[in-house]
Amino acid sequence: MKSNKPCTGFTDEQAGYWLAGFIDGEGCVYFRRNANGSRRVITVSNTNKVLIDLAAKLYTQLGIDYCSSDKPGSTANRLHVYTLNIMRAASCWRFRELVPIQHPDKIQKLNDMLSFVRGVHCKLCGVMHDEETKGCIDCRKRHAMRRRAKERYNAALLPGN
């Protein structure tokens, strides 16, 4: 019996590999520089909502920000198309670190895209973040907790305490 329900319970590594295969087959890496700046998008579209919902769930699991859209078919013969887009620099860096795509053209476009984005390498999670966000929310929390712990440790070492 065939089921339309996707598998669940992926580890982060499995999620990355599943997304890599999905993006290699169905996705697009788009990058353009012009006088107004640059436009960067990692996109995947499909008519199967179950697959797109699974990809969205796995993006969320990996901490990759995305936006979604759906477009109804323009004629009776056209199917509804569901799309996920990754556009923020920090999310593009995180995608590059966690989703091991294999398609040579997509790897080249992704590398070209990210070569124009200055980033900050996070020592805690090992991912490159854009300077605008100063790291992902999880990393900012971890950095703050680490800083407070270090301050408490240093305060405990001071003589007279």
C-alpha cells in the first residue's frame, strides 16, 4: 500500500542529505549582481505539497530561514506549484554548511553567491553568519550564556570574594 505521508524523525545529518538530494533534483540556485546590489535565492518548487512540507520541516529543523509561496495553475491542465525560497545571507551560509548538495553547477553558483557576502564565522556552531544578524538566535543565546559564565568564573577567581 502506498502512503502519501513522508518519513519523520530525521537526524540533522539525514535531514541535510535528504534536502541535498531534493535540491539537486528539483532546486535552483540563483545569483545576480547588478548596480542595485545582488539577488541571491536558493529555491525549490514542486507540485507535491507533501514533499514541500517535508522540506520546510527539515529547513526549520536545521535552523534555515525560508519563505514559502504557492501559485495555482493558470489553466485547468496546470497543477498547483508550491515553492520554498532561501534568501537571507545567514540562511544561505547555513544551507551551505549543512546541506551537502552535489550538483556541480549548483555548487559553483552557491560558492559564487557566498563569495560576495562577508560573513562572521561562529566558533560555537561552525556556521558562517551575516554581519547584520551577528549570528543565529541560538548562537546569540549561547554566546550570551558563555559570556555570563566566563564573567562569573572570573569574578569567583578575584581575591576577596
